Amino acid sequence: MNKCEIITIANQKGGVGKTTTAVNLSASLAYKGKKVLLIDADPQSNATTSLGIYRNDVEFYLYHVLTDSKKLSQIIKKTDTKNLFLAPSNIGLVGFEKEFYNKRTQGRELILKKKIAEVTEDYDFIILDSPPALGPLTMNALSASDSVLIPIQCEFFALEGLAQLLSTIKMLKEQINPNLSIKGFLPTMYASQNNLAKQVIYDLSQHFDKYMFKDINSQNLTIPRSVKLAESPSFGKPILLYDMRSNGSIAYQNLAEAILQGV
Ligand code: ATP
Ligand code: MG
């Protein structure tokens, strides 16, 4: 039987490359023949627009699923990338966060997990993009996942907040989702000529080598700083469709390969 793997892309720090990773990892897995559902669990809906899906194309969003007016399968959209499907989000998703805090009921972290359970048989991978906060949406995403992939921007404050994220993951594992594992840390926006970036990679591999993705040469896998990666969302395309041979595109294909090899 086909086992669906569910991965949340999370880091409560903003602008570290979560959405870029969610979109381009999803597209790269799809390109390698896997059937992939990307769930946009962020009210900013950057993953939705990055795939060229705009307000006029969509009637129902993740908000409608989380509030029981639609099934997840009813909101899923095809994308221009073969094998890649999207559960779109919009700003209305902030409404879910408000309702969450008003609900004192048990199990409010498991709402998304129940919705996802209805579609797991249809996909090889489900990737969730999460907002820059450890709030209800990120908690729901992590509670529904097998693992979490943490993009880390190669800059001075990179490791700040990582301890908090790791302790939240530990708490969540103890209390809600014992199966949650750390898929890996992914250094993003890496510029090899930048000494600070090199230092960040060095520090990460000193403390967390087992969480670093490796390329086929056993080197730490990093996502380069790339203008093409930054441009592609404005064309509504993953990097694979925008500039397949760019170094950013190749890096995300290598990440997909590392994940398929089961690191
Ligand atoms: P948020 O916390 O707001 O959801 P995020 O963590 O999802 O942000 P992204 O939206 O993926 O981060 O990236 C932030 C900005 O950096 C975007 O403008 C994006 O295009 C750009 N960016 C991401 N990765 C790269 C890269 N490797 N090279 C160059 N620019 C990048
Ligand atoms: Mg984002």
C-alpha cells in the first residue's frame, strides 16, 4: 500500500525561505514522479500565489475546510506542474486562529490532521507551508505531520529562536504527536563568499550534524541565494518551470532526491 509522507515546513522566524522551500520541494518531488499535495496553511497565502493561483481562480480555501464547510478534496486545485496539487489559502484563514483561541475543547490542534486523513491515500507526499509563528496553524500542521523540515537563513540571527522551535517540537511530540520527527535543517539563501554564512553552516554541523541534509557527495546541502528563486513567484511558477537549470532549481532537486533516498 502506498504510504503518504507528510512534511511541514516550519520556522517561526519570518522570511527564512519556508514558502520558497515548500513550493520548490513540492514541485521537485512532483517532477520526480511523485504525486504531491501542497497545503498552504499560511493566511499570507504566498504559496498559493507562488503557484500562479489567484483570488479569481478560487472559491473555497483551507479556511472552509478547517471550519467544516468543505472537504479538503473539494478545494484542491491542479497546478501547471504535473503531479502537483494545491490546497489554497487566503487571508480568511486568520479567522481560524481567532476561533481556535475561543475553543477550549480538547483536540483543537488535531483539526487539520483529521481533514488530511481523508486524502492521504491519494498522494505520495503532502507538504505544508506554515506561517512565521508557533500559533494554531503551525501547531495543527505539526500535529498532522510525520516530520518537520526547518529552513534556516544563513545570517547572524539564524540560530536565535531555533532553541524555542526545538523545545516546541519536543513538547508537541510529548503531548500531541509522538510520531513527529525532525526531517532536517535546510540552510537557505547561502552565499559561499559570505564568511558569516559559512560560520552558520559550521555551527549547525557542529551541533546538529545528524539533521543536515547531504548531497550525493556527502556535503551539507544548502540552497544558494539566487535571483531566479526570488523572481519565480512573481511569474506564478516554481523554479523548475521558470529556470530549470539555475543553481536554485538544482539545489531543490537535490533536496527532493535526498528526501526520496530517505535521509
Ligand atoms: P514568511 O515567514 O513571511 O512566510 P518565508 O519564511 O516563507 O516567509 P519566503 O517567502 O520563502 O520566506 O522568502 C522570503 C523572501 O526571500 C522572498 O522574497 C523570497 O523570494 C526570497 N528568497 C527565498 N529564498 C531565496 C533564495 N534562496 N535566494 C534568494 N531569495 C530567496
Ligand atoms: Mg511564507
